[in-house]
Amino acid sequence: MAYRSSYNGKEFDFAGDLGIVALQSCKEFGIKMNESIMKMRREAGIPTPETFLIDFSEIRFSNGEGKIILNESVRGKDIFLIADIGNYSCTYKLYSHDNRMSPDDHYQDIKRAVSAMAGKADRVNVMMPMLYASRQDRRKGRESLDCAMILRELQHMGVKAILTFDVHNSSVQNAVSLMAFENIYATYEIVRQFFADEPEIIANRDDLLIISPDVGGMERAIYYSTVLKADVGMFYKRRDYSRVESGRNPIVQHDYLGRDVKGKNVMIIDDMIATGESIAEIVTELKARKAGKVFVATTFAMFTKGDKLFHELYEEGLLTRLYSTNLTYVPQEIIDKPWFKHVDMSPFAAEIVNALNMNSSIEPVMDATKRLKSAIS
């Protein structure tokens, strides 16, 4: 329940006592976020409990069915439920066999957790860094519209807000008119890390090109180029629409549109990497055009076919480094590779959760433009 309190002569508004439910898929991220919020509040002179994390149990039966039990009360709390639907490292026993959790399994656990609260929490917010079924966001024929369906389902269950990152198509929020939908970008954290690691790039930004791997990613690439004051280019994916492979039309060729890349350092911007084959082809094409250093920046690195392809690109001198976030699971053996740079998003997520719980605008936190200009000026 909302209330106002005064600490050290300052007035603070709270939407309710904060509670964080970090499901198994996002446990480590939730712990880091909790620590960051506690640090912010202590520095502001606000008394804090031992933890904001809510204790709960995730139960699995031998036939694969499951349930979630809350081990403490959430009555009147402002709950933030966090889940990584892409975390395939989570397993459970299914008829005595080890079974990896799929996005469907993770989504069911989100619903179980909301159901376990039984309407007792004052407000339930769901942070799904990678939005479930985000690539199934529009209908082109006789196909399911999964993303809109789950958003409406969560709205019906009483969820007040969805917090997600770099969603594939932000227009999907139009499916729910009574639930807040916050699409957050990882731009600031990725670019800040990039310039911390590559100081020579910022000193020679005239030699930097921002590249979009396809038409759909141009808006994202233009934003990066505007903030970094760098030129922008694009690859056009020519597809074979007569065939469908792994749920999509295969790419026949990548055509480049933009400034000559010869001698230029290049940053390829994308929202996610699945197999990585498309990005690998673009990296190879850029080096064939005599590009300088080639970097890749993506919010979600899934590596659905492993990292062998990218390691080979690095070994052959084609790829300098790949930047990605901890918003979805990446195996430790990939994190340890010399060409991979993990960007920790938990402090940024903590700022957003803290602001929302204190009934503050999150616009200053989400305004990456101002923060980036300050960081790189």
C-alpha cells in the first residue's frame, strides 16, 4: 500500500514495501539487483530490511508438473517478479530424465508465481528481460500470435506492468491497454563498457561506422550513430521466400548500403543473436571490404548453435569483440572467451525498480541519450 515517509529531512513516496521475487532462471541477477537497491537506499539514508528478496520454493513433480510456494507474506507489497525465459541451464526431472526448461516452462512458472500471490500483493510487476515469444509478434497468415496472447493473459491475472528490454517489436504493447509496458534499452551500459575497453575508438570517432544487419534494426542503429556522432550503414537480407528453414525464410545474400568501410572501425548493432550465422556472414563481408576492427553489440546473445562460429571468426582475425548483456543466460565457458564481453545490467535494472517503487519517473534513468553524451563528451 502506498505511503510517504521522511528520512534525514527528505520526503519519500513509496508504492508499497518492495518485494523481489527472482525465479530460478534469474536468481543471480535478482541477488545483484537487490544488493544495488539496498546500497542506493542506504546512501539516501532510507532504512532498509535485510533483503528485499521474497523467499519461495519451486516444486517439480516426477511427471513434470510444478508449483510455486511463497514462504512469506506478500500482502500489501509492491512486487517485482523477475524471470529469464531464455535460461536453458535450468533443469528438472521428467520421468527420471533430466529435462531443460524451455521458454514455455519459464512462462508457466511466472504464472504460477503470480497465482501464488492470490491477489494479496498490492501491485505485481513482471520483469521479463527477454519478452516471451517476442518474435511471434505479428500474424502474416495462419499462425499463432503468442506474444499478444501472453500479455493479455498476464493483464487478466492482475499484473500491473511489464518491464522488458529491447523488445523485437514494441508495437506489441498495443495488445494491452490497461497494463503498463516499459521497453528499456541497454544502449547506455553497452556503449559505456565499449568505450571503457576501446579508448582509441572514442579518440577517432570519425573512423567509426555503425552498421545495422537488416532493415528492421535501422532505428536502433540510427540511435547509436546519433549519440556517438558516427556514420551509419545497413545490410539488406535477401531471402528465399519459397522455402522455410527452422521457422524462417533462409537468407540468400547480404547486400550492403552505405559509406565505404575500408579502413573504418565497425560496430554491428542487433537486438539478439540466435545461431549467429547471419552476423558471421556480415562480419566476413565487412572484412572482405577491408574494414578495420569489427565489433558486435547485442542485447541478447543466445548462441543456439554454440559459440564455435564466433571463436573461429576471432581466431581468423575477423571479429575483435562481441558485447552482450547478462539479461539472458550465457554459459560461463563463453563468458570466459577473450572475444566476449559481458555487460552487467543489474545496477541499471535496480535503478528502474527503485524509481518505480518510489513512485518516481523513470525517464531520467531511461534517457540514455543524455547519459551517453555526458559519458563520452
